[in-house]
Amino acid sequence: MLVGKKVEKVFDKFKALDEIDIEIQPGTAMALIGPSGAGKSTLIRALSLIDPPTRGEIDIDGVIYRYPSIKGDRPPIPWPRITVVFQQLFLWPHLTLRENIELPISQIGIQDCWDRAKELIELFELKDYLSRLPYQASIGQRQRVAIVRALALRPKYLLLDEVTSALDVEQVSRLVECINRLRNEGSGVVIVTHLLGFARLVADYFMFIDRGQCVEKARITTLDNPVQERVREFVSFV
Ligand code: ADP
């Protein structure tokens, strides 16, 4: 299980996350929903230890990291167990799209991942573009490469931060298929999204965050009739 306990993140004097409690069970998916600037990406970075919390605890399958850390040492890198895709994608600019997908797989060297990559390249119709460098590809192609690169690793926890902006509806539905497959294989998934339809298709739970605080956490079906007025108001606009 991936657990964040009383996760707090402070930038200078600004509290971006305020005692957030979150649990991602293997085989389930959680949608993080809320207005822009609420703290969703900050929470993804904290859970993946890319930018650890100021205070609180991250528990990755029983290995617990407490903050502030006593030694202030460099955070551990729980990759590929926890794999993140950010909206900004971060492809290696000097490598072709194929190399971008293959380099991480070659690091972990699991045959299943090579097979999965081949399937995903077909599914997301990337075959004809693989020899291009990222700058020669459209945003949508790059977004699909970043998604394929992460999915192919079959991570125990997959965290997706607004990765559908350049996908068309068919590609979103293929992503839904892939996330559900990964979930059925026992992975835990977190998605940050403004697309409530997408959240409803893949998530078991949602957490609504506003100004760094958890406003409501419930089964995804509750999104049709949220308890908190703030959440009601938000979903009525989407
Ligand atoms: P969301 O993903 O919900 O749009 P973010 O997590 O990106 O929100 O940001 C939450 C708040 O924290 C925002 O006010 C943002 O400006 C601030 N913030 C995020 N990262 C940093 C940073 N590295 N330094 C200072 N402030 C930051």
C-alpha cells in the first residue's frame, strides 16, 4: 500500500499541503480533483518522494519515510515501483521516441515490459514516429510516448498528473483500458484530472483538494452527489 500520513508541504511560508491523509491500495485507483493551484501536483511529488513532504510520513509498502528527515539526506528513489507521468512529460530531448521508451526498460530488464511496450506502441499508434526526436513529434505523440514509457514498466504505483490534455477521445478510452488492466494486475493508480468522465471510468475513489486541504474523500460514485458544498459547486461547473 502507498500511504501518506499528515502530509504537509511548505514553500517558504506558504502551506501548499496541510495534513493530507491518503491511502492507495494495490488494485485500486484514486482521482485527485480540485481547482488549479489546490496542491494536487505537489501531493503527487510528495507521494513519489520526488519532492518529499516538509512534515508527515510516506509509507511505501511498509517502508516508512518520516519528515523532516533526521539527517536531511537525499530522498530515496522508489522508481520504477512508483512511476510518475507529468503534464510537462520530460522526454529526453537527445533520444528518439523509441529510445525514450526503451531506455528505462533496459534499466530494469524485465521481458514482460518489452512485450508490454510493443503492445502499447501498437495500441497508441506510435510505430510510424518512433525514429523521431521529441522536438519532431506533436505534443499528442509526445504525450502518448510518456504514457507508454510509464505503462510499459508495469509499476506497482502509477501516478498520472494531467496527462490527457493532448489526447483525443479514442486515445483517452485506450488509456482507460490500460489503467484498468494495470489495476486488475494489482497496481495502485493515482490520476490528477479535470475530466470527471475520465475519473469516473478509472477511479474507485476521489479526493477533492482545495487550498492544500482534503475537503472530501469518498467512493467515486459519490461524485454524483457530493456531501460537501464546495465539491458540489465544483462538479456543477465541469
Ligand atoms: P495543482 O496541481 O492543484 O494545480 P500545485 O500542486 O501545482 O497545484 O500547486 C499548489 C500551490 O503550491 C500553488 O500555489 C503553487 O504556486 C505552489 N507551489 C507548487 N510548487 C511550488 C514550488 N516548487 N515553490 C513554490 N511554490 C510552489
